[in-house]
Amino acid sequence: MDQAARTGGQALDVGNRSPDEIRSDIEQTRDELGDTVEALAAKTDVKAQAHAKIDDVKQQTKAKVDEVKQRVETARSGAEERTPPAARERAQQVSQKATTAAKSNPVAAAAIGGFLGGLVVGRLMCRRH
């Protein structure tokens, strides 16, 4: 078995080749070997792979967040279109009054908010059981 058969390469007929052709083949083999070494080094660089994976996950997460934001905006605008103008005006008035009341008496607003929050959580817990 000759060298080419053992390494899976082509058989070389060195007797009919010029030194320049041999040098060119050697240079090409060195380039290929360098590329192979770089590829192996990249595969063993765990830190770089982890950073690449983190960047990939960040991009996927950002894309999902953008998609959800778009869905929420579409749903919100659709709900606004379906809400009667009188209800929208009333909701805006209530919101303004609540904001004014909260600014004038923040302790009471916090207490009421805490009570309502507890009420909602309690109702949700009751529904689960």
C-alpha cells in the first residue's frame, strides 16, 4: 500500500513533476492544514462557543419580544376601535381622577392598590382550586 492509499489522497507521480509543481502542492497542503487546525481550534474554544450561543439566544429573544409587542399593539388598537367613544372618554376621566387622587394622597392610593391586588390574586388562587 502506498502513501496515497493510506491517507486517502491521490497517488503522486513525483518523477514527472517539476520542483515548482511540488512546491505549489506543498503550499496548498499547508494552507489546507492551517484551515483544518483553525477549525479544530474553534471547536475546542468553549468560551467562544458559549458567547456565540448567548448572542444567538439574545437575538431569538429580541425577535420574540418584538413579535409579542407587535401582537399586543395590534390587539390594543383593535380593542380601541371596538370600544365605544363614550366608554373611552369615561375611562380616560376615571384614569385622570385616579392619577390626581394618587398624587394628592399616595398612602391611601398604595393601600387601595394593595387591597385590589390582593383581591385579584385571591380570586385567581380560588379559581385554581
